[in-house]
Amino acid sequence: MTTVSLRRVTPDDTDLIHAWRSEPTIAAHQPLLPLPRADIHTMIVQRSHSLIGPRSHGDFQWLIVSGETPVGWISLKVAPQDRPHGRGNIGYAISEAHRRRGYGGAGVAALLPIAFGRNGLDLERLEAVAAVDNMASRRVLESNGFRFEGVQRGLLLIRGVRIDHAMYGLLRTDLPDYQGQD
């Protein structure tokens, strides 16, 4: 089993995140708008200051770290209208240099206690989407207990093309380890 830790992003991570967002295989599967470094820096500053707690909402982001090496990122969004429903959405990316080593699955697993923990975000449901043909990302979700819930046709516009996405969901009750145990 691959072991990773999560570290909240900081403004010092701007160049790294900017570089990863430019990698062709990351851009191929995510609706990432090309952003200048300054905009990414502003986004990271906001995400690094979002407080985590049972009533929190907003955008949160972590680096997935193996040993001392950042290998990718994972983000979680709890929209204000989703907070009363205990619902959040996750997204993740592993840099090209670190693929096929289990970091994506380990990163999602490391996020679950933060998302579902009573002293974390105390969510009841996580959702994620993956491009239908992105089998690696779909395996990451399935290996963490996410259940396939259907295909959303033309969900996201990626590089000018509408892409069908597989929708996945995970309930806190699907994972007995996270039913309030922190």
C-alpha cells in the first residue's frame, strides 16, 4: 500500500501548481482554464486560509506528499448551498512524473477522515466525476469505495470539447471507519 500525507497548500506552492496545471495529461482530463501565475497565487492564498470545521464551506486544497516530495494535489469544495446537505465534491491530479504508483488512491484515502470526520468537515456525502475514458481516475475512486452513479453526458467542456463524465458518490455510511470516528 502506498503511503502519503496531505499538506495544505501555501502561497509557496504557486509555481508547482502552475507547472502541474500545464502538464498535457492533466489538462487532457480536467476543465482547467489557463490561468496566469498571479491568479493561481490568489486562488491558493484563498484556499490556504479556508478554515476546516463542521460548519465550514468553501474551496480547500492539499498537496499529496510522498516522503518529502509533492506528487499531486487534491481539492474539496463545499458550496454554501451544499453545506446543509453535508455534501462536498473532490478533484485530484497526480503529476506526470509520479503516475502509476498508487498516489491518487492514497491521496483520496487520506482525505476521507478530513471530509467525514466529526472534527473535520463532518460531511455525509462526497461526489466526484471522472471523464468516462479516464479509467485510471475511475479506479482511484472505486478503490476508495465510491460507487458509480451514472454518466452525465457532455458535463464539462475540456479543451473546447464537451466530455461525458462518470459520476461517483460516497456516503459516510458506506465506510464504517468514518462514521464519526476521528
